[in-house]
Amino acid sequence: MLAYEDVGIRFGGNQAVQGVTGSITPGIITAIIGPNGAGKSTFFNLLSGFYKPTSGRIIFEGQDITRLPTHEVVALGIARTFQTTTIYKELSALENAVLGHRVRTKSGLWDALLGTGRERREGKASLDAAYTALKRVGLEQQAHVLAGNLTQEAQKRVSIALALATNPKILLLDEPAAGINPEETVNLTRTIRELAAGGLTVVLIEHKMSMIMTLADHIMVLHHGQKIAEGSPAQVSRDPAVIEAYLGGHAAPHVREELKADLEQEAARLGSQHA
Ligand SMILES: Nc1ncnc2c1ncn2[C@@H]1O[C@H](COP(=O)(O)OP(=O)(O)O)[C@@H](O)[C@H]1O
Ligand SMILES: [Mg+2]
């Protein structure tokens, strides 16, 4: 479906992503994990056309999309959210989703904001797409609430709706549960699972190991811009290279402690399951 061959990008002297080869399997949830600065968000930027790789190729459904502008990548069916929530707090949830749809499907922001003839014709389509997207994330009741007045979790849902408004085949979520509490995380996890159950291919970057372990069918691990492991949650959480990457001093101390606890808990859970 979506394949990447030897993909890399260099910023000055910093090789942020290097030699990553593999593919996203359709119809499942893939998680990308790795310590801070591993290159996860950069990898999403490459897959979604926001950055152009300095090496390698990206192929979507047989087509080379490596050099395509982002709105063409979106049109083919790849949508993403950003690590920091990028919504307009002074607009309603629905207006956000409409704007998200227009900006992402146009070559320029001006096209989206100025009322050109084409734009007016497409207005109704944007509104329908936006409303459908809000429904998919369970926000139809809050469609007319100002985004700034919504809970943190609902704001996360709005940012997912912005991406869904383009009706993607693949949804890339960059840390969707950052900054929300455990209960909200469980609710958001359920929504992501439902989206996947509805046939959407989901790729998610996440630090919350509990969320990854309950959602991911497949995990890819990045470290220093390189893929160091890939496999089922059980395989990856036992992989010595992964444990070393997390516990070997590269992660910040509090992250390290948290991940260590999560990995131990996960190992115990898997142990009791397979006993
Ligand atoms: N636009 C950019 N310009 C320069 N360096 C960048 C840029 N984007 C990312 N990087 C660098 O790429 C590396 C990986 O960052 P990132 O992908 O954000 O990591 P992660 O999401 O895994 O925490 C970091 O060293 C970061 O500073
Ligand atoms: Mg990141």
C-alpha cells in the first residue's frame, strides 16, 4: 500500500532519518515508537510530503509520490495530524474541519480562504466532508461549539477530524494522546480502534506505551533515525535492541523510568497470557 525504500533526510549535518525501508500494511494499526528525537515526526513529514527526502523513494499504491506536493499526496489518500494540536480555537469544531478540508486539498491557503468561483462550488462538499469527519470522531453534538471551549480530548478529536475530512485511506497520527489524562486516553483509543475497524489504515506515533500495546497490530521502532526493530507488540517489547534504546541512557530520565515500568508491565502481562 505505502512503501518506503531506503528513505532518509539530512538537515545540515544532522541525518534525522536514515535508510528506512519497509511498508505499511493496509487495514491494520501500525505504531511507530522510539526515544525523543528518534526521527518519528520527521518520518511522518516524509510520508506525507511535508519534507522531501534527501535519499530514497516513497511509493503509494504503485505510484512514486516522493516529489509530489502535499495537497497531491492528500488527494491520493494520505492524511496526517500534527504533534502539536493545530486547530483554530476561535472557530467552531465544524468550521475547523471545513477549513482543514479546504487547506489540505488546495495548492495554496489563499485558494482556500478567498471565495473564488470554484471555491464556492466546492463549499458544500467541504461542509459535508467536515460534518462526516466530526461524526466519525464522535463530535457531531459539539459541531457548533468553539474549539477553544472544548476539552483537551475533544480538541484532539477535532484535529483528527481535520485529517479525516479529506477522506484518507491512510491516517497518520502524531502523538494523538499527548497532554490528555488516562481516562481520556482510553476514550480516544476506542475511537482510533473504531476508525481502524471501519477499514481505515492507521499509523500512529505515541509515547504512551499502554495505548500502543492495546492498539498496535504492528510496531516499528526508530532510533537515531534508523529502524532498529519491527514486529508484533510481543516481539518488539522483548527485543534487546529496543530495550537498550529505551534504557541505555538516550531517553530523558523520567521517560526512561516510565518506559521501563511499561515494558516490565507488558512483559509480565504477556508472560501471564502465554503461561
Ligand atoms: N525542519 C527541521 N530542521 C532541522 N532539523 C530538524 C527538522 N525537523 C526535525 N529535525 C531534527 O530531526 C531529528 C528528529 O526529530 P523528530 O523527527 O522531531 O523526532 P521525534 O519525533 O522522534 O521526537 C531531531 O534531531 C530534530 O532536531
Ligand atoms: Mg515527534
